[in-house]
Amino acid sequence: MKAIMKTSPEPGLTFTTDAPQPRVAGAHEVLIKVRATAICGTDVDIYKSDEDLTRRMSKAFPVITGHEFCGEVVETGKNVKRARVGDYVSAEMHILCNECYNCRTGAGHACINTVIKGIDSHGCFAEYVVVPDSNIVPLPADLPEEVAAYLDAIGNAVHTCSAVDMVAKRVAILGAGPMGIMAARIAKMCGAREVLVTDVNEMLLSVAREHGADHVFNVAKPEEREEFLRVCRKENTRRGVDVALEMSGHPSAYGDLFACLRMGGEAALLGLPRHPLTVNFTKDIIFKGLTIKGIIGRKTYDTWFRMLGLIEAGLLDTLKCIVTHQMPLEEFQRGFDVKLKGEGLKVVFRP
């Protein structure tokens, strides 16, 4: 079958038409024909041979990459109950052990034995993928495939926004990529009274303004960064925003996060810095009384239910706008070039 694979530690990926088609081997497995699959930031890091990811994946080379998708069930194991042949589905691609402390106490998203499809085992940049029955998420028939293709990423934004109290709060979002744009709209839907978004890309900021941001700032310009902090601190009784969401992973954005928050504020961190950061814990965290939450994956399956509910409630228009490119799987290099050059938002492949 057609597939995109990571075959070596060298940068890049390989397209093949000879990948073995997966089969249902267990009683609780589901075989899905992939209709659409999307590039995630992690996939870009895999393409670039990020050191940590490459070390992790090298144990399983060659690996079919990709972990965001939707498709149609074509075969099920004999004990599968959550899916039937013909169902339109997506899936949680973090496979949990269901035995560790976190899994047993309702925090499976932090499972210490998580296996991630597309990294640790074959993923969905292919014509077919196999997932456990327990990970299947049934989808509404009218949900566009190009949106259903990246529910995994939408879930990350929903999890980030759900981790903090936004009702009637002022919210700063650092980073206006797909995650930041989604977060801006979700924040408004969740009751935020004012949303401020920063980035260094004017095109992304323009999209953010159209989808929930009350103010946008190009922090590559020193005067706009100063204006961002001034607006954050405009209320004398607070002198900072109530909530900050870090969605970019850029070191300077983390500095702005600590600078923009009020005393006692909340922060949720999704962006992944490429290198360790130096933080003044005394000044920026302890003496400010901040509450900081790291976000990993999606809560299983609370985040999925919230996400589908938000889509039904009006998030869909924003999600459609975020898909800027669609192309056949064979043209994967063009899709990755778009992401590497920062020329688009979400890229969707059609196997």
C-alpha cells in the first residue's frame, strides 16, 4: 500500500507503494481505510530528525509516520463492540497501558507507558491503519473529512483551554499557528471577555483576528511587544491578564508569558521549546503566585467529547479556515515544504 515512512536517522521521509497492508490480528483491533490525514508539528520534527524523536523511533525503523486522521472501518476483530464496518471514525493515537497509576486514576493522557502510533509503531500516513477498539471515536456523518483529519490537534487546543478558568477572564495566547488560532476561538466560546494574541507572522495574526482575537500584536516589532504588555497591564486592579496560553514553544514567548500575567494568574503550556530554558522561579513564578499546567495529549476521552461538542456549537467555521492545503499522499514533499516554509496552516493528505 501507499505510505510515508521514516526509514533512517537522516532528515526527510520516504514515500513507498510497497508498505505491507496492516491486518486485524487481535480480537479487539479495527482496520480503518484512511480518507484524510494531516501533518502535525511533531511530524515536521520527525521530518527534520529531531534528536529525541529520532532516538525514540530508531528502535522501530522503518516506521509509517502520521497520527492525525479520519477514515472508514473496513474490518473488525471478533470482540470489537465500538465500531462496525462502514463507520466513519477517528481515533486517539496514544495507546495506553490501562495498568499504571495514572491510567487507573483517570489520568490516562499521562500514561507512563504510552505507545504513540506514528512514532513507536506504524501510523496513519498510509492507505490503512489498525487501532484498538477502545481508541475508536465515532464521528458525525456531516463532519468534513479535512477537519476530521486533524481532530487530534484540535483536541490539544481544547485540552489547553479546558485546563484553566476562562469565564469572564482576560486571556493572552502566545503563538498564532493552528493551535493558537483554535485557542482564540475556543477561549471566546468558553466565555473569555478579552483575547490577546501574539506572533511574528502578520498573516497568522490576521487569521487570529478573524477568529476570536480582540487584539493582535506582532512581537517581532519592539514597539508592538511593548504595546502588548501595556494592554495586558491596563487594568490597575490586575496589572496583567488572568490567563496565558503558550502555544508556540518559542523561548521569547515564554518570557512574554511571565511578563504578561497578573499576580495569581494561570498559565497552560502546550508549546514545546527545542532547548532547555532559563526561568527565574523566584521572581516570575513563586513571588507572582502563578499556577502553571503542562498540557500533554488529550484527556481520554473527556477532551474528545468537549471537542465534538464545541464543533457542533460553532467551532467548525474556524476549523475549516485552518485547512489551507489538500493534496494526494504522493505529493507529501510539497506538503512538508509548505510547513517548513511557513506558507500555510494545516496540510491534509488524501491517500
